[in-house]
Amino acid sequence: MRTPVAKYGGVRERASAQMTRAQALRLKRLAEEAYQPGQYAGDLSFEEAERRIQALEAEIALADSF
């Protein structure tokens, strides 16, 4: 008996909800560079990871301008 994928949410919906491996690596590196390791968490959503990446990039750029 096959269980429909839609019952548990499609693969695309579940995969897009989680941050990607590339995001995880970038976020971890940026968090360490900004001395804010608490910004990294392995269970972030795609959107939250993107928001944190942008915030850390802006903070690092601002710090580099001084």
C-alpha cells in the first residue's frame, strides 16, 4: 500500500522549509566571524537562516568600514 506524499506534506514543501546545507555552512562561518556563535542553530528554517545571514553580513560590513 502506497502512502500519498501529500498526506505528510510534499517533499518540496518539507525541503524548502529547512535551511540548505550551503546556508548552514555560510551562517556558521559568519556567526564565528562576527563572534556571535549563538546565531547559528542547525534547525532553522530557510527564511530564518537567510534573515540571519543578511543581518550578520551587514554587521560585518559595518565593522569592516571602521
